[in-house]
Amino acid sequence: MNCNNCSVSTLSFDIRLSGELNQSIIPIAIDHLERQGLEVSLKDYRLRLDEFGAREFLSFCEDLLETESAEFRINQESYQPITNMRHVFDMEWIDEVIQNERIVSHYQPIVDAERNVFAYEMLARFHDADGQVIYPDTIFPAAKSRGRLYALDRVCRMTAVRAAGQLSDEKAFINFIPTSIYSPEFCLRSTIELAQQTGVDPNQLVFEVVESEKVDDLEHLKRILGYYKSRGFQYALDDVGEGYSTAEVLDELKPHFMKLDMQYVFGVAQDADKQLVAKSFLDKARAAGSTPLAEGIETEEDFQWLKAQGYELFQGYYFGKPAAAPLTAKAVS
């Protein structure tokens, strides 16, 4: 199986042109590109080029095209308006970040009802060649625009597994995007091998499904989670969405942990509507045999209210912000 999506390989551009004017430009564009020594193929009014050729095509033809009848795609993903192509070029810096693994994991504690550290969530932090911080809300859209989410997710996952090797017996929660995995047997092989090489106990790792509400293929998600489980790892559902909130679906997925989203946690001690959501979530977690975890706790009042309801694990700035090293103390004050 080809795994180019998991590496930072040269992008392949398909440019599809519709309409009489746009299609009349094709021979002129091909002649220009070939004169520049660039490779280009044509099929059904669709040009295929590498990124350098796509840049040259856009520079040469942009002012001539009827842009509303021109679109492109990268690496055979979905077509999008050609007006977005400049943005793809502008986000080329993400390739260097991934290739050089300019990523470190920070540790945020997850505590039990007695405030003892039970686990750490491994949170990716990024920087450029000059050491300047690049924030996640910048890095992930950039990766998505260039079709690099698969590669970014993989390098984040591998970095987190390495960082988990610094823990003693605490668990490590490692985020992953299920839509970035084609085949668990193929795409996750390197992750499993790295865990073995670093001597991390599989039971210590909890792979956390992020954006679970955006996963349309339940069977695919079950294959991924089943693959992890068969190798001794645990998994958690983060931000459980409406699509996975039914008892039947949760019973099928059987997550070891379920996270209540922070939007329902902050201020829950004083908010009747949030309390209803928190109680309903707790019932679903119990029915699914999952350990309930509340994230985003910032006050003692919210912690005590959730603890009184029966939540078992807790995460938030109240117990500790993400840090470059795990806490040395076993208990969080």
C-alpha cells in the first residue's frame, strides 16, 4: 500500500478546466510549461502537474482563466476552487515543520478524585526553524490545506509515544485523528513498533479519538480501535458527538474512557443546563463500562460538584497546565 500521505512527498496537482474559454487555454498552457522543461499530462481537460508546475501554470494563466470554471485538487483529494491554490502554496512552510519534526510533547496531568496524578495527556507543541512557537490553531489548518494532516498526525503520535517513555507508571493519553488512518494494520505499524522499541507498556498508552463527531464511518473507527485493543492498548473518546452518543453505538465502541467536553464543565456547579448534560453523560459512560473523565476544570467548585456526581478522573488548568516535563510530585494541590 502506498503511504505517501504519511510522508511529506511532492504534491501532485490535478487542474480541471471547464467552459470554452478555459479549455481553449489548455494548448497554450501546455506549450508554455513544456518550454520551461516541466512535465505535464492531459486527460479529459484535466492537467496533472507537480507543485512547481502548478505554480508556473497559475502564474501564466491566472489572469486569463474564468476562475469560477476552474478547480484543482491535490493528491487526489476533493476538488476545490482554483482561487484556493495560492493558499496551498503559501502554506508550504508546514512541510519543513513535519519533515524536521519540529514538535515536542507537553504533559498535562489527569488526576483522580484524591488529586493523585493518574495520567498525562500528551499535547503537541510546534516551533519553526527559529524556535518561534506555532500554535495548533495555525498548524492544523495549514496541514489540512496541503493534504498533510496524515503526515502531521503520524509525527505527533510518534513524538507522544517517545515522550510517554519518560513516565513511570502513569498512563499517557495520545490524540489521533481517525480519518487520517487508511488501514490500521498498515498506518499504525510504526507506532506499535516504536512503543515496543521504547519499552512502553501497551497498557500505559491510551489513544484518544479527537473529533469523533466528524467520523462518518463507524466500521472504520471500530477497526482502528479493535486493532489498538488487540495489541493491549486502551482508547478514549474525546468530545463525544451526537453521532456517538447513543447507548447502542457506545456499546459497540466500548471505550475505556469517555471525556466530557470542557464546554459542559466550566461553571457546571452553578449551571443547571450543564448539570443535566454532565449527569446524562455520566449515565452513558457507566452504561458503556467506561471511566468518565471531565476536562477543562478551573475551579474547586466545579471539581467538587463533578466528584460528588461520580466522575472519576479530572483534567484542567486547576490541576496543572501543559508543561515540558511531567510533575515530580504524585499529588496535585
